[in-house]
Amino acid sequence: MEKQCFRCKNILPLKQFSKDRTKKDGYKNLCKACKNKVAKIYDYSKAGKARDAKYARTDKGKLSHRRSSESYRIRHPYKKLVQEFTRAIIALGELIRPEFCEKCKILCKPEAHHEDYKKPLEIIWLCAPCHGKTRRSK
């Protein structure tokens, strides 16, 4: 059996739709691909970010964040050590933080990016947007 998606208007097999008991045929009106697109748009909207911020302030949200952070630290102990080492040598004046991003050359307080954590002194200084793009591209 097939059904037409309300958003993209494609006629797709029922496997492409999520189940919904409230609908006459038992399936949602949006295909899974469209539902995911709508959800992603909402997540990046002001309302989606407000929902996430509200959740982060709840006890359940704080616990979830704490567990996630702890799990990350356990899986990547060397990253934390390198980050602490970098902060320490900057504080001691052994390493000077430049005043601009090495990638886009804008004036800012750049963040230390390590391509290889086994080489803690090989640092690329990036602004926050460039650092985020670099991390996400891996």
C-alpha cells in the first residue's frame, strides 16, 4: 500500500511513514524524510533553542549533561590533559595566544585547536566559528 506525503507530495510506500493511531489509515501525513527536515528546522529555531535551554535547567537535563560529560571524559582522557596543559602554559606565559584567527584572520581571542592530541604543542589558533566548523568537518 502507498500514501502521499502532505509536504513533498510524493507517493511512497507505507514503510516511509511513521505510525499514528489517531489517523484513519494509522500513519502520519508526513513521510519520515519530511518529518526529519521539519524537526531539524524546529531544533535550530528560536523556539527549539528555548526548549533545549529550558530542559537543560531541569534536574533531568542537568543529570543528562553530567552523565554525557563524564562519559566523554572517560572515553577521551588525553584530550582533557592536553586542554589543561595548554591552559597552564598560557597562564605561565610560556605560550602566547595570538590576537587573531589563523584561518579567517579576524581579530578575536582565538581558541587552541589540536589536530593531533599526541602533539600538544602543535596548536592552530582559531576563532570560535572556525573552530566549530573544523571540529564538525571531521
